[in-house]
Amino acid sequence: MPDRKRSRRGLVSVAVGIVLGVVSMALPSFDSLWSFLGVARDLRTGHSTALAILFLCLGFLVALYFQQEEFKAELERSLRNESARLEAGLPAFGLLTRQTGDEAMATLTALVATARTVANTRISPPKVEVAARHGAGSAWDVALREALARGLTYREVVSPNHSDLARARKAAIAGSTGVYEAVTVRNLPSPFLNFIVVEQRDGTKEVWFGWLASLTSGFDGTVVRTGETHLVSLFERWHTELLGAGTPVR
């Protein structure tokens, strides 16, 4: 509707310009007007012609302005529609962000307080000591135990060198409303790509994967975060398989 209004305004402006131009061409016959303005008789025709040209140009310039506004609105509408079409055609694409291993742990430490369920892996070779920074007594460990006490469901797969930590967590939340399950998996390949799937209370899920554990790269490499549904589902299935293959931590 607004575009049609602009189109009508353009036509009206051209029409008004033409009418005023025609009227201006007839002005030399209005002697009283020119006398009042003090314009000599031999200049009246030139002035009238200039005025007619001015009105015609103004009419077309105003029409051009409305036409440009209409084109701009049409272009914006087309871009919005195309953006919506692309978004609808790629409904599963989520944002990918990167962080260092320590930055990711800091973000997760804040997020775990509002999480409903967490599926985690803690796999590293025995000689990789960097992982100890996020072990017992760390900010992550404290936030995790507090969330478990408030009802968090937490399942993790650990390598044998982290079984004691899992056992201590299990004992610490005994009698609380939270659920803590852990299994130990042996003979996993090195390097291993660690990951954590976090489900918030509103049902939204994210997967964080990275923390590549190997003797050469350490533990705190680049971590990728995404809510892309297919990737989240893939890591959830992987975690379920790992849980089934492990030995429960008692």
C-alpha cells in the first residue's frame, strides 16, 4: 500500500508540474500581475517561460524522488524475503564460535548453574597434566557440584586417570536431588576429541567439542561451540555409545 501511494504521488507531482507550467506560459497576459511585480513588458515572456520550465522540472524531480523511494523499498523488501527464504531453507544451521580450552571452561562454569542435563567426556593420556587445572577444587568442579546439589543430571565418560575424581564427585552429591553417573573407558584412541553436550532448562542444546587430548598437543586446544541440531545429535549418540562401553564408577 505505501508503494502505491508513492507511485500516485509521483504521477500527481508530474501532473501538477505540467499544469503549473501551462499556467506559467499564459502569465504574460496578466498585465496587472507583472505591473505589480515591476517587470518590464519585454521581459515577461522570458520570465514566464523560465517559470514554466522550473515547474515542469520540479514536477519531474519530485516524481523521480518518489520513484527512488519506491525502488529502495522494493529492494529492501526483496532482500528481506531472500534472507527469510535462505533461513527457511537452512533451518538446522547454528552459530559456530571458537574459544580456547580455558575460555570454554570459564563459559561452561557460568552456564552449568542453569543447565538441566550435561553429557561430558574427560579423556586424556596419563602424562597430560594440563587437565588437572579443571579438576578437583577448580571453579568448574565447584560449580558442577553446586549444580548437582540443585538437581542437575550429569553423565560423564572418563579415562582411568580421572576415575578417582569421578568417584569423589559421586560421593559428594550422595543424597542430593541431582543425578551423577560416570563410567571409565579403557583403550580409547589417542588423541581423543573431548566434548560436552549441555541442555538448558528451556530445552535448548549446545555441543562444545575440542580439548584434543594427546601427548603432542596437550589438552587445551581450540574448542568449537554450536547449537546445530545434527551435530548435537551426533555427539549425543556418541556419548551414549561410550557410556554403554564403559565400566560404571562406584
